Amino acid sequence: MPLLLGIDSGLTVTKAVLFDETGQEVAVARRRLPQSIPEAHHVERDMVGLWSATCDAIAEALDACGRPASDVIGIAATAHGDGLYLLDRSAQPLGPGILSLDSRAQGVVDRWQADGLFHDALDLTGQVPHASAPSAILAHIRDTDPDRFAAIGHVLSCKDWLRTCLTGTIGTDRTEASTAFTDVETQNYTQAALALYGLAELTHALPAMADSDAFVGHVTKAAAARTGLVAGTPVMAGLHDVTASGLGIGGQRAGAVDVVAGTYSINEMVTDAPTRGAAWFCRNGIRAGQWNAMSISPTSTTNYDWFIGTFCQGEPSPGLHDRLAKDLSRALDRPSSVLFHPYLFGSPFGAGASGSLTGLQGWHDRSDVLRAVLEGIAFTHRHHIDALRGVGPFDLMRLTGGVSRNPRFAQLMADVTGLRVVVSATGEAAAWGAALCAGSGAGLWSTPFDDPRDLPALSRAFEPDPSRVARNEYRYATFCGVADALAPIWPDLQRLGAAP
């Protein structure tokens, strides 16, 4: 039985996952990826170190599966979108990779907004720029580091850097190409977008675009020696991790919203026509003639990770998540005035917002804070989902992401949004989405949408409880009201943080 390799490189972990042709996970290996924050708002990663960690994960997965590497018939990668991975004209890393948590370019975005550029950007590209958009980061580099800007040979995303390392070829796929410089109508690159952002001289640096399941190269001898793969193994273009996660849980289909509760709050729906709106990005879907309306912010389970690192220090790791699940259940079953705004690393309102914990009293304990954190995450997902109602109708949520495995959180999402929530048992959704592209390109099935698994058997549904939905309406309204009240103070808090 042939094997497929799906590589999933996120903001904190890179994974190599081997699947058989039925979609069964055969082996998985992970490596944590260190981040560098050399100064405020700069969040980076060593590109060579990323490739090395990915190689180690691939080698471990191959060793663990107990089968020859020659059984792997196709490979595809997915990784965090946006941010920037630059190569010089010799295809070597041009400084560290810039992650999508980076906000150094917020000043550029603020100027563009003040100058009225947002209107033209939305009309042309289907989205307004944000702090970690390639357009904004490139403009920041142009303005602050002209020598680095002049040396740019190739503008890549994270997964496309891994593809270069695997195959020696340079390019991207349809979903990743649409993060900044494509015409929303034609779905192709447009010189007008580069000119709009003052980046016309980078035309040569945009990578060629292919379908996500298109064959783009073979594993090189050097990559084979480093990973244990067989030289000559086919590699497909892969796709943006937001799209990969939706595909991997049986989504990327009309009539439902696909939600990823990961580092980012990802909320997306597929349409057959471009729909513009300032509250979402309208980007390319997997196939030509498909669009992805994506409403996102870095406000999901990275806040849960912060909670664990802040409130659970010194606790034994074994069983921690089970203990926290019991704490959450107790907290959800009693009234609480505690609210948390999960804006520690960004917000739907831009990088200037900050997180807040309000309503706290002396009788509250850690479990009340945990409830508030997860409830705040759910409320922010709702903020994005409500925005997507302007795109088209849906009555179903497909939910994935680590915290979605907690049934109380899945039920909370149903009770906060009023939607039926379906959670897939797929453990590595993004990697499986990439593997579906690899399998399609290798000829195992006709399209990446031909998931061979019994999806209903892998799914559990959570129905919204009318009484809890009604209670959450008031809590959500209060959550929004507190954010509105704090908004005028956010700039003052920013200044406090910058003071000596």
C-alpha cells in the first residue's frame, strides 16, 4: 500500500505525517520551532533551522513507520500563511523568516489606511493589507532596510521555502499566491497590486503559481540524504495551512463555515464568486473559479497556551489538560463575571489592541480565568463568523484545532454561535489536507476533494442548546461592550509599554 507524506509547519511546531491511501495515519513526528523576538513587534525564525527541524521530523517519521521510504509516492507541504521568507538571487535565505505574528509593519498599514489605499486594495485584491501581509512587510523593509530590499530575488511563504529545500525548484500554489498581489477577479498576479503598494520593482521576485496538487519537482539527492526520502520522489505544490486544515476535515465546500481554533482564529467559507468585504480576505480557493472568504486574527488558542504558561507553572505535565478540562466544566456550570479579551498577539481591530481580564473578584479562582480565556476565544470566533454572514448563508460549522478535542469547548462554540458544530476525529488535519494534494498529484484520486475516508464515521456533532445560546447573547454583548469601552485607551496602553 503506497504512502503519502504531508508536511505541516506551523508557528511553533513542524510535523511530518505519513498516511496510507485510505487516509490512515501511519506515523507522525514533530519538532518544536524556536522563535526569535530581537525587538518589539519582530517575530522571526531561522530559515535553515526550520529546514533542519523538518528534515529531522521526516527522518523520524520514516523510521517510525517501519516501511521503506520507496513506498512514499507523493509529498506536499503546508505551513503558516502570510509573513515572509525571502531568498536572494542565488536562492539563499535573505535574513530570517518573518512569521505571521510579526507586527513591525503596522505603521505602514496605518499610513496606507490614512491615505485611503484600503479602498483601492479591497477593490483590486479582495482584501485590505494587515501588519503581517507580505505587501506591508516588504514596504517596511523597503523603507527601513534598503540594502536587504535591493537584494531580494524571491518572495516566498513558509511552505514554499520547504518546497525549495526539497526540490531545488521555486514556486507557489494558487492559495498562497493570493495573500497580497493577485487580482481578485482573475485570480492571477497583477502588476497593479505591486504598483499600489510601491513595490513594482519586485515583479521578478513573485514565484510562479501552480495548482495545489500540481507536480512541481522531485526530491533532490541532497534532500534525500538529509531526510531519508528516496531521491526522485514526486513533490506537489501544496497549499496554505488555513485551506489545508479545512480540506483535511472534509471542508472547503459550500454551505458551511470551516473554523480552525489554532494559533490564529481561522474562519473561512468557500464561494463560487468573489465577494469583497473589509472584514474578511477574499483569496483564491484550491481550484480556479473558487474563492475563500477568510476572517482571521491571531486570537485563538495561542491565548490558551499563554494561560498554561502563566497559571500552570510548576504543575506536572502528565494529565494537565485533563485536569484543566474538569476545571472548565466546573466553571461553565456556575455564573461568572470574568471576561477575557484574547488580544495578546493581535486582534480583529489591528495590532494596537491589547488583551484584558475584566470582572475579576477575590472569590474567583484559576478555573474562572480558564473559562474566560476559552469563552473569549469562542466570542472572537463568533465575531469573525458573524462577519462571514455577509458573504453567504451557512448553518454548519466544521471545527478543528487542538482545543476542539475538548467536548466542552466544542459545545461552547455551538452555544456561542448558534450553529451546529461538527468536529472531525482527524488528528492532523492540515497535514492530511496536504497529503490529499499529494495523492491527487500522484494519481491516487482525481482531485484533492476525493477524501477516501468515511467522514461521517469520523465526526461528532454538537447541537446548540437554546437556553445557553440565550445566556451567551448577553455575555457576548457585554464582551463586545467592554472592548468598545477599552478601544480609546489602547493607544495610551501602547505608549505605556513603550515608555522607559
